Amino acid sequence: MAQKFNWCNVNWVCEMEGGRIIHPNYPYFYYDQSMIEVHEDNSLSLGIHNKFKQVKYWDGTIYNPSIGCGLIRSVTDFTYGTFTAEIQLPQGKNLWPAFWLCGVGKWPDHGEIDICEAYCNKRGSYFKPILPRWNTTCNVHYLDTIHKQCGAKGVSIFKQPKNPSTHFIKYQCEYRPNKITILVNDKVIMTYGWNITKHFVNSNMKVIFNLAPINEQYSCTNEMIIKYFNYKPL
């Protein structure tokens, strides 16, 4: 059983709702509490390593993942407000770090807001020369008869000139009843209006930080470091 711990005046746990430590769509990794560390300066790091673990899912399915990953989920349910974190992304290959909000209840009925979902390629870079942009994206998932998503929006290098794996970048979400605004270093990257938010109006949110591999051919030389987390209600 994962243990709760307090960081930035919020209680966290290394599991998804219901105590899940594995996602059936990604059976090669699991959420590993040993890959979480709070440092003396109150920054938090999430790591990843090769370590076998047998996991029994709620439906009785047995999984045998070989990779343990750092993940924290808030115990608290948050309402409308502003969510902020300063993050330095991990260095390595085929990494998938993220900072996101997940609606409380059956997914995606209550929404998902990906504030920063980053993808490091097999060469170890988050940079995409086309446009050009960083492969650090925002997105929103919701239910409208079927599961829909808005389509990931990458961060332009003109709005975010510094490398997110060597600098701390401020990622922020303003979550309101009729609008969601995603900002990077106080610059607006994307705005979603009522046509999106109406599908999960009044949904409470869990906050999640996690580091995962895109596939089993990954490497990680530096951890994902989160300088702080802050929530300001409306």
C-alpha cells in the first residue's frame, strides 16, 4: 500500500485512484514509490529505473512490468483555480514526463487537462525542428458521446526559448467554469472555451506529476525535478 506524504502543503500518494499502480495500456511500467524524493530545498524529483514487479490488477489480471516510475497524485480534490509548477524535465531518451489534472470519477467523463505533457525522442531531445517548437504539449480530454481530445498543442520556441531539460520552466493552468488557459513562463499557449469546458463543468480535479517511458527502449540520466507546486482557488 502506497504511503501518503506531504509536499507543498498538499498530501500526495504514489498511485492512481482505487490504488492502481499500473495502466493496462502500458503494462511494461508501474508506479514506484521509491522513485520519489523530496529534497532539503523542498524540490521534488521523480525518477525511473529497471526493476521487475508482479502486479495484480483489480480485475484479477497479472502483469509483470520491468520498469518502475515516479508518480504522485494529490489526495485532495481541487476545484476551479490556478495550478502552477516550475519543472526541469528529465534528460535521456524516449521519456514521457507530465503535469496534469484528472477529473474525479470515471474517465474521461470528468475531464483531463494536460498542462505539460512532454516527449523526448530516441536521440534524447525535446526539440522538434519543424515550425520550430518544443515537444512539450498541452491538451484536454473529455466525453462528448465518445472520448474526444483537443489535439496536442506544442510550445513554440519563440514563446519558450530555453531548453526545458536544462532550465526550470513555469507551467500554469487557469481552470475556470467557462475557460481553460495554459501558460508557459506567463505566456499564453492555448485557451479552451465553453464548447470544451461544458462537457465537464464543476468537475473536481486531482493533480498528477509523473515520469514514464514512451517505450521500453529508454534511458534516463537526470530526474524530473519540480521546484514547487502552488494552487490558488478562484
